[in-house]
Amino acid sequence: MESFMNKNNIESNSSWAGALPVAQGLYNPENEKDSCGVGFIANIKGEHSHRILKDASNILCNMTHRGATSADPRDGDGAGVMTGMPHSFFVEEAGRLNIKLPAQGEYAVGNVFLRPDEPHVYEQKSTFESIAQQNGLKVLGWRSVPVDNSILGPSSKSKEPSIQQPFVILDPSVHATFDNKRFQRQLYILRKEATHAITLKNWFYICSLSNQNIVYKGQLSPVQVYDYFYDLQNHKYLTHFALVHSRFSTNTFPSWDRAQPMRWAAHNGEINTLRGNKNWMRAREGVMSSDYFGSDIQKLFPIIEDGGSDSSAFDNVLELLVVNGVLSLPEAIMMMLPEAWQSNDNMEPEKKAWYEWAACLMEPYDGPALMTFSDGRYCGASLDRNGLRPCRFYKTTDGLMICASEVGTMNIAPERILEKGRLQPGKMLLVDTLEGRVVDDRELKLSIAARHNFRQWVDEQMLSLEDAVANAPKFDAVASVDDVPLTQDPRLSAFKFTIEQLNLLLMPMTTDGKEALGSMGNDAPLACLATEPQIIYDYFRQLFAQVTNPPIDPIREEIVMSLECYVGPEGNLLEIDQSQCHKLKLTTPILSLTEMEAIKNFDITRADWKTRVIDITFPKSEGPAGYVPCLERVCDEVSAAIQDGVKIVVLSDRGVSAERVALSALIATGGVHHYLVNEKKRSRVAIGVETAEAREVHHACVLIGYGADMICPYLAQEAIVKLHRENSLRSEHGPEKLIKNFIKATSNGILKVMSKMGISTLQSYKGAQIFEALGLDEPVIARSFAGTASRIKGVGFELLALDAFALHERAWPSRDTVAIEGIPESGDYHWRNGAIPHINDPDVDEVEPWTAICKRFCTGAMSYGSISMEAHSTLSIAMNRIGGKSNSGEGGEDPERSNPRENGDSLRSAIKQIASGRFGVTSYYLSDAEEIQIKMAQGAKPGEGGELP
């Protein structure tokens, strides 16, 4: 555990050439995002020509507006092109260096970034050649890529690398005959091992290293790419496809390595679940094996390399899946970007079965995404399940497929257009240049689904929770609830239940099956500033989709949303086997008392599903000092359970009593999850949480976000039974139905929270840590919430332990006390005299005059353009006259409006909106604002009253 904490406390700059600053203040390099333009042009028959490359330049330059530059237009955010291997060109160029190349496909060449000073170039080349030799490869020689750096701006030029091309073959002294699969495997190992050895921070980066394609890219603008690389201007450079990318580095730092295309793909969009994807992939390394790689597989770890972007992480995983050879490139894309299949009743059963098998192995990389990709044979594009990025394509009479983020990237005469269209959500556009045809999406996916009888695998191997409950020993959940009256149950005080939570949150969920909605925000003190003891969930705030990343409507777009999850030990990602479907299927992560009891009894009913309950309480006699040792003991017990073959561990605080204090279920869940991820054991076990803490949707979301596979909020459900038993509910339903309503409301609430971040599936949301912490100290973050931003430090384990003991003391006082009987009122939602303070506490002794009240009047945010200048300025004048505030809207504001008129009227808007740093926002615009509003998403969702996280 100690080494785990130390690793997470070390701040290091692992970015390429130190181009990105280390985390400091409000900045964290992990938040770097792209918003880009992508496209490709391919000859469907696979015929090579220079025209393809030239036309790709038009596509790239016509998407300049989708990229960005700095204040100096010579400094671009990044752009590049991927092409097929121009064999005749390289034969001629290598010949100038006295290098004789073998037949096409029997050598590899790629563009490699090196530190630009001569000693480092020599040293890094030597290291690369040595690693190649160790892996049965031989470097025939190096070619310096001719470039024109006179066109670069100061920023890109300051980090300009030396770009070198190694010519690599299988060493004939080791390999008597050429084997293409072996060659590709050894090239991949060479790339990974060289990257780990020389490192990104030493300027080393391999843009591509393949015998099929090559990538030219850099910190350039689209119009600079072909001018910078002389190779691309050479008429002897022939290719059958060209894939281009223009990068918009949204409020982030551009760098040479983050330009795209990557080695296999180019990405327009954002991967919202990246942190979870990274953690899960690291965990899978512990169960990963391959006959193809053998013992060399250890050289590939970590699969997702540090210092890369979200697009880079996707590309790292895609590269592994394709080079491993079990999945083709289209299959790997289908697994990582699945279409919405769970709720689609019209989908073919065999295709649905394939997606279900794939879901047992990997969670989707979720978020708005258009992914273009190529391996030399295939060239294609795939859209996320929501279709939240545009993609247009043309098929021409002369055998070209043209695809881009928008129409108009190439001038094509109408008579040349054979077919055109828009790529649909979750669909794939695929050109097979070997077979010389465009493969239909349905045909492609049905042929992939027919490789094995995946439906039989799922039916035989998968266990549904409904079947598990049906086969479990009879359990009466209602009868199991004790007879202690609700108001006298000490556990409610120990876990900080309040009468407001029961009345305003729990009862509506129970009686109506819907989460209660509120408004007016939260004006109570932050958890880290409160004087009352807090539960740790209150230190977390949900993140939400912003600007280019729209939220989803979980009601009207229900077909793309899913709470289904497959839990239990994961199979080996690098093979296809029916045992990979040996999972427990949950339709929701929220379990009833009966369902959790069935899971805890798997030892009796299911010999192949061993379960162990881990107590997360500790003796009160140990005092607050026992809090962290309890967490360490829990982690050790979970690790031991995994060694014993346990498939599900249940972290339970049911042992809380007058003598035992509970560790926070969230601290325990996050701590165990990150401990197992670090030990590469997380994918070998499912984590269940049986807790009295969780009763709100937010609590469930935080637990899931930090690794919980299933949650049983037992005290909330027992409280529902007691409320029914004591006739405190206005409902004719029995307790079983009331609990079902509570689970339904909580589940729908989770969907709503996921949708605010633009995430569609619980499988992707789980472990993705879509939160920031306010007021938690670094040791707490490092141990239980690694990777979470906590910009305001403060509360450590000692204070959390003291809060736990303060609440425990209220429940089971150690001395005689005088207290009001019953469940306390906190004043969280309704003002109560003597309860927690609010910003807007009522005070009838200080009734304000109308002039003071009017200062709080504001107009709605309507941009000039959506309404006329006359209407826009009249609103401003009116609000300024009464002392209120008008709102500029998101489109900027003419500086002239800040100058008062002769009669004293002002057209200035006190509130300024920001939708993006590029839309009418200047330094003067910001400095002239009394209030700044940052737009979080495009468009409101009807029926939710503008509710935000």
C-alpha cells in the first residue's frame, strides 16, 4: 500500500519533450482534449497514384477552420496525413543512401521524432538499433526527412524534432524466410520497447513503424503540412489512400506528438470515460496472455502509454488488438465503439450476441467520436452510438471513396457522384482495397458475428441475477428487518440520515418511482468548510459535458442508454473463447436486499461463483487512528480472497454497532479498486458494496464512478420497510413494490447523471471517475481516488475519521447526553433556525428597499443575432437604469457599447457569456464583465427545468 501511495504522489512530466506543463494550480494535463476535422480519400480498387495524395491536401486544407492556430498563425495546433507505403519512392530514396530495399511488404519504414542535437540523435538511433537487433530485426539505415522549417512559428519551432526514417527488415541471420505476421509482431515490440526505453520526455516518438502505411504529422496548420514535408510534394510518391487530420486543441497545449493521425486511427471528438478506460486496461494486463507474443508480452506493458492524449490511448489499445491477430481492424473498432445494441429490438440476434460477448471483455470508449482508421488494406470510419459527430461520404464513378467531417472538402462534379450520404450513429463505412469494394455495414457485422456461435456461448456461460435469485435459498427481505422503530434506529444517526432526506428524497422515490427534483442550487457551506460532521460523498461534484460535447436526453434518447453490466473475473482480451462469457449479468447496479442475499449465498448455490464478505468496520477502541489500518486490512483481505479464487467480494458495513465504527464505503471501494488496479488484479474480481451510507442518486454514482460493480443500499431499503410498517407513506403499495420503486428511481437517476456527461453506458461510466473533489487532501486522493482533481486541499484521513467517530457518538453515546428524540433535521433543503447556515438565510429585520432588490434582476442570455440590435440594447439600457444586469449572450459584444451615451444610458451588458475561447471572446470582453458565465452545452433538455448536476 505504501508504494502505491508514493507512486501517486510523484508529480512528473511524462509528456513528449516536456511540451505540456506538469499539473499545477487549476491545470492538469490529463484534461487535454481535442476537437478536430478528419477525412480520407481511398481508391476502392487499391490502385496507387499521386492524385490521391494531392486530393487529400484539398480535404485537409478545406478543414482548416476545424483546426486552430495560436496568435501567430504559423503555429498550428497539429495536422498530418497517413498514406499507404510509397514503395517505388522509397526504393529510389533508399538507393541514394546505398540502401537496397527488399520487395514491397518485406521492409518497414516510419517517421521517428528524435531530440534534435547531434549527440542525442546518435545515442537514440543506437538504442533503437540495439533493441531492434534483440528482437530479431535489422535496421538497414536511416534517412533524414527533408523539411522546410522556415514556415514554422516560434512555438512549433522551439520544439521541432529531428525527423528520421529507419528502414527495418527481419534479420536474415535469425529468420530464414519472411513471415509477415512475425514481422508485424516484432515491429510492434520494437516500437513499444524503444518508447519505454528512450521515453517521450526525451523527445522520442514513433509516428508510425509499419510495412503497410506511414504517417507524416507535426505541430503544423493544415496548409503547412504539404509545404513542410517535401516528400508529400514529390510526384513519385504514390498511394492508394490518404487519411488526414486537422487538430483543434481545445483550451490545451499543442505538441508535435499529439498531432494526428495516430498510428492506426484519427479521431474527432472526446473520450469522456478515458480515466476509467486507462485503469481497466492496466488491470487487464494482469490476466493478459498470448500464444502469439509469448513471454514478450511483458515488453508491451503498459499498453496505454503515459503522456498521450485520449486519441492516443484509443490508438494504443486498437494497435494491440489488431497486431495480436485475433481480431481484424473492423472487429477491434466494433469492440471499442459498439453501436447501441442493448435496447435495439430490431437488431439481428446473432449481431446482438456478438456485442454481448464483446461487452464481457471491454467497456466502450464512450463519448462523441468520429473515428477514421486504416491498416493499409482497410480504410474506414465509424461513428459513436449517438452520432454526435458529423461524417459525410461520396462514392464516385471513377472508384473513389471520399469521407470527411463535412461536405465541401472537395469539389466534385455532380455527374461523378455515384452515391453520397451521412454515416449513421454506430455504423461503419469500410473500404476493402484488397477485395476492391465498399463493404456494407450489415454484411460486415453479420459476417463477423458468424465466426462463432456467440449466442450459444452467452446462453451457456452467462448467469443472470434473476436466475441467481430464483435458485437461492428462500429469503424474506421484509421479515429480516428488525423491529426497532425508525426514529429509534441508531444506525440512521451513525450514517447521517436526516428527516429531510427521508421526506424530500426517499419518500418520493419510494411512492412515485421517480427522483425528486429541486431548484435554486445549493447555498449551504461546502463540506470542507462545514462545522458539522460530513459524509465523504459531499466532497465530490459531478463533472458535466461542455461546449462541443453535448449531454444526452436520457428519456427521449433512451435507446442509446444502458445500465446493463457484466461483472465478475474477465477473460483474456487477446483470445476468443466461450469462457469469456462466464459473467454475472446485472440490469442495474442497484440491488435489493433479496438480490444481495442471493449473491452472498453463491457459495451454497453456485460452486463456480465463490463469494466472500469483507467487513469494513473496525473496533471503536482503536480510535480514529484505526481508520487507515482498517482500509489497509480490507485491501489485504480482498487480495487474499482473489488468491483463493473468490469471484465476488462484498464490502459490507453491516457490522457497525456500539463497539464497531464503519469505514466509509466510498473510501473502502475507491481504495480497494485502485489498489487492485495498481496490482493488476482488478479484472479478476467483482466488487459489491453493501452499505448503509448510500441513499441518494449522487451516492450511488460516486460509488460506481470509483469502481463499485453493484450496490445494495440496505439501510435505505430497511427504512422504506419501516416507513410502510409505521404507516408513514401515502401509498397503497406493499414494501416489495416500494423497494422496486426506489431502485427504479435510483437507476433512472444514474442514467440522468451519466447523460449530463454525454456517457451512454454504465459499463463505461463505472470506474471512469467523472468527478472532482473539493477539499480533500492529497493522501486521501492518492489512496482512494487517484487521478481525481482536488484543487482545494484540506481534509485528510484524520478529519474523516473524526467525523466518522462524531456521527458514531451521536448514534451510540459513550456518556449520558440530553438530545431531542427522533431523526434530526439538518436544514439542508429548508431553512431551520439553528441548523446549517445558508447564503440566503431569511432575516425579517432586514427587509431591503426596492432599489437593492432590483440589483438582483437579470435578463435572459440572448445573443445579438438571435434578437435585433434594438431589442438587445434596449434590454441593456433598462437593466442598467434600475441597477440590474443584462446578459450579452455567447456571441461577444461590441466594445463601443461600454461607452455611456450623453444622457447617461449605458448599453453595456454586465454579464458576459463564454461558449468557447474562439467565439467573440477578447481580453477586454472578459475584463469588462461583472459576471462571467461559461456555457456548458448546446441547447436545453425539455422537461428537466434546466437542471444541472
